[in-house]
Amino acid sequence: MKNELRLGVVGATGAVGQEMFRVLEQRNFPYATLRAFASFRSVGKKVQCKNEEINVELLESNIFADIDIALFSAGSSITKEFRHVAKTAGCLIIDNSSAFRMDDDVPLVIPEINGNDCKDHNGLIAVPNCSAIVMLMAINPIQALQPIKRIIVSTYQAVSGAGAQALAEFEQQTKQIVVGEAPTLKVLPYQIASNLFSHNTPINDEGYNGEEWKLIHESQKILHLPTLSITATCIRVPVQRAHSESINIEFISGRPSVEMIRNVINAAPGVKLVDDSERNYFPMPLEATGGDDILIGRIRHDISNPNAIDLFVCGDQLRKGAALNAVQIAEFVLSNRLL
Amino acid sequence: MKNELRLGVVGATGAVGQEMFRVLEQRNFPYATLRAFASFRSVGKKVQCKNEEINVELLESNIFADIDIALFSAGSSITKEFRHVAKTAGCLIIDNSSAFRMDDDVPLVIPEINGNDCKDHNGLIAVPNCSAIVMLMAINPIQALQPIKRIIVSTYQAVSGAGAQALAEFEQQTKQIVVGEAPTLKVLPYQIASNLFSHNTPINDEGYNGEEWKLIHESQKILHLPTLSITATCIRVPVQRAHSESINIEFISGRPSVEMIRNVINAAPGVKLVDDSERNYFPMPLEATGGDDILIGRIRHDISNPNAIDLFVCGDQLRKGAALNAVQIAEFVLSNRLL
């Protein structure tokens, strides 16, 4: 590990990139220098971090010799293009794209769950899919109580998960509906304002879309449970930010008491119990927005199966679901001297 | 049955009442006279049906002698108050409230599924909870293929299901967000625009809310399967109209092919297959809005259980989930001479 960390953010002007600078500042991440990179369209723009104004530079192969850790959130094709040159130059990529998540030689990491997998990094550590992170932050403390057999999850995914342009389209459609105009469709395939639709990633031969497939298989990899049974239905909803998930968990045999589950969630890092039946107060995306914690509530024994429980979770997919998790991986790498 | 049917709509100015007049007109329902009733606050208002303008009258005990069928959608307390007097006067109530749905002597009817239960009416036939209707319209043709063991459902429920005032509040909040004002809360417990929350009916000792409890137990009654295992998580989402549901169905043994399921749905009344994986085109609340059919899609074998399938459905909860189902019950009563 270098004494003076040279950090880079690739994809600096995107929704996740923007959030990355906020997280680095809020956590007072210990970089010596911070540089911001993007495509030629964004060169000349400026970003802010820790009261410093940073010029956005063009992403080119020769930059990696001067960067120790690069936080990538510029899409799979960019990671694929620059992975080799970054590794050769000795720069560690922490990647938000799905490009290499399922590769055997790439750790896929949620630091609270499998941080130690970072130790086998081969120049790249992948940040999991946002829906997988939100779900597993709730699953992990519970599976420590009792082994899990099967998960059935339905998601309520915010528009910002589809990127900054999709979010702008949602806001434009909302305005158009208010003034009585027909909503414009350019980025998303269907109207999202006052509507919802099945996640618009391609459907595979098994009938699952790409988002569901990631959620299922990335979860198995992160938990080191390659045969864990999971089914998922991923839906995009008209919420600006923070994903929600309705989760049914079946244990191999029996189930912990609701009180035991509440206790492990209260004790676990990165999650917060929001489960007040008296006041009918439970996790909501509006309250997860901008926060670091995954909110967990509606914890109850499933009356349809003696080994199952139900719960409902919300988490900010731009923070813990992306930028925060990436920065936490960098922190883990630094504190464990893995550079 | 009288030769000249005298029909009444009780709760004529509410969200369901308004929809009732549209459905009666569209189906050219064969009434001789149609009267509209509401509380004193709405007396003097006018409603429209079949090009006729109808004065809203005060709901009083003495009206039932002159009404053969009364379509009630004025809340449980109104049904409880007038049930006895209506029965004594020989008026059949078709009730949208939950007041008597689970009573042993009250048929709870979706005509496509258990219309024959109307034959045992005791002066009142109940219309099921909207979420139960939307779900069971999909479940019923599928369970005819193979018996069902367990259902796990997560709902995405539209704001209009909470009534006309809640819908107005959602529209007001949307406008307030667009102009940068803080959203006003009066009817609903939490902001609904760009947010979602657990259905705000009281939570029982088992940890389920009132909506979930209705969905579970009404479904068992309608299907005549009192021990069918069901769990439900009911969520209110920022959609104006039409409920969506993510449904996992486990069969007792084995499962039908996806093709067989598609075929029975194509053949069943009141449902429409919307399941185009090539175009990523599936049920959406916007397309269910104002329509009579429950839209069914995302039909696939669940990879987590060899006896289970997943699907996603949408239905207009003011139409098939309320007004249309009530009018269809009245049609069944008339065609089977059950008055």
C-alpha cells in the first residue's frame, strides 16, 4: 500500500459517480489526491469533493499509472476496455458494473458480509447489483441465526436505479401529467409516472429478466451458497430513489422467533430496525433515501409455512446499493493492506 | 324476480359509486329505475347514467321498500346500519364493504369463480376485497389445472383503492413536489407521491395488516379451500389506479407447463394474457386502468422450487375489484332468478 493514496473516480458525472463524491466527503475517505474521469462529453465539467473543485478529465489508458484505486461506475463496456491496462499499471479497480461480477477470479463483495473475499482480488473487486445488496443486508444477520433454504423476493425499484436520464424522464413525465400533457418516452420503455412495469432487462430462456438473474446468482456467490434456492420478480416503480423489497425466507428447519430476528438486526452493522406495528410505521423509500442503513421491518412469522418468515426492506440503491458499498470496499482494502 | 327492476346505488358519490354508474351504462344493465343515495352532505348533487341525470337522495330506512337490488359502497358502518331494514323490505344488498364478507350466511362472490354461492344468499351478497379479486381471477383458471398448496403474494396497490380523497391527496402531493413545496398529509398517514408504504390497516397479533388478512381469508372462502396456505404483503404504491400483484404459486405436486397455463388463461373469462418476453411487454397498471380484464403475465417456472410458478398481474380495483364485480353479481342474480 502506498503511503499517499491516489484515488480516481471513473464515470464521475453519472448518478453513482456523483454519489461517490458525497460518500467520500461524508466518510472523510483518506485519499491524498482525487481525480475524476469521464468520457469526452463530460470533459471540462467540474465536480466537488471535500471543498475541492475537481476538473473532469478524459478517461485514457495512460492515467492508471498514477492511480492506486479507481472507483468505476461507467458501465460494463468501459470496465472491460480498461481492466487489463489498469491491472498492468498496478491500479485496483472497484467496479460498479456487472461486467466481471460472476467471474471466478473476481471477488463480489458486501464488506459487512464477505469482506474477506477482497483478499483474493486479482486487480478488480466487483460491487454487487443494488437489489442484491439491499436484500442481503437483511438476509445476512438472519441466516446467522438459522440456515436458509429458499428466498422469494419481489422488488419495488426506484427510477434512479435506471440512471440520471431515467430519473429526469420520470420528473418530466410527472410535470407533464400535472399540466395535462401526454408523458414523453425516450429513456424508459414505458411511462413510469403513476405506473410501474417489469424490469426492462432482457428475459432469458427460463423466463427471468436480467435483473432477477443477477439478484439470484450474485446472492448465491456473495453468501458462498451456490445452491441456495431463490426466485425473484423485479419491478420498476415510480419512486425517485431507494429500492424496496418484499422478502419471504424459508429456513431449512424451524424458524427463529420474531424477537430473535429483531435482536440480531439491532446488533448488525448497516441495517436499522423500522418495525413499529402500533404506529403502523415501517420501512419507506423516502426515509431510506440519502441514508446509509438498510431499513428492515414487517418482520413476522409466515402463516403459510411453519419454517418461513416475511419481511419488508428499503435501501438507497445509489448509496449502500452502489457508491457507499464501493467506498466501503476501498476502506476494507486499505485497512487490510490489500493494495 | 320483479319484471321491472328497481335498482339503487348507495354511496353514489364515492370512488366506487361513480364507477358503478359507468359500469351500469357500459353493460346496459337492465334496470327499470335507478336511484342514487348518499349521506346528507351529498344530497342535491347529481350523477349521470345512460344519459339520465339522477338526483342524489338521502339514504333513509324507508327507501328499501321501493328498491329490489341496492349496490352498496358506503363503508361497513352504513351496511351494518341498513342490512336488517333492507332485508325486511325484500331488498337484496350487494355490498362492497367488508362488514359481512366472512359471515357464514353471506356468500362472498366473484361470479366467474363461485357465482353459484349467490344461490344461498340471505338478503346480502358480499363483493370481495379488491386485492383478493385481482389475485383470484389469475389463480382460478390455474388451480383448475392442478391443485394448489401455497400462495405467496406481494401487492402494489393503487392510491384510488384508499378512496377519492386519498387520490386527490396524491395528485396534490404530486403538484406540490413539482413546484418544490412540501407535500401535504391529511388523508393518508405518509407521503405517497414518489414513496410507498405498508398498507395502513391495523396490524394484528400475527403481524399481518387488515388488508393482508382479508386477502388471505377471503381467498380461502371464495375458493372453498379453508386450509389453503397463503401469505401476503400489501404495499400502497404511487399509482393512481389499478392494483398489481407479484404471485408465487406452489402446487401440491408437480406443476403445469407454462404453455398449459397460457392456454387456460387465454380461454378463461375476465382475464387477458399480456406476456410478451420478446418485447418485454407485461401487465402494467396504466393498461389495466379502466378495463374489465385482469392482465396476467411473467408466467414462468420458479427455479427455486420444482412445484412452483411465478407470475405478475394487474387489475383495475375500482372496476373488477369493486364496481364491475358488484354489477356482475347483480347480473348473475337476475339471470338465475335469485331475487
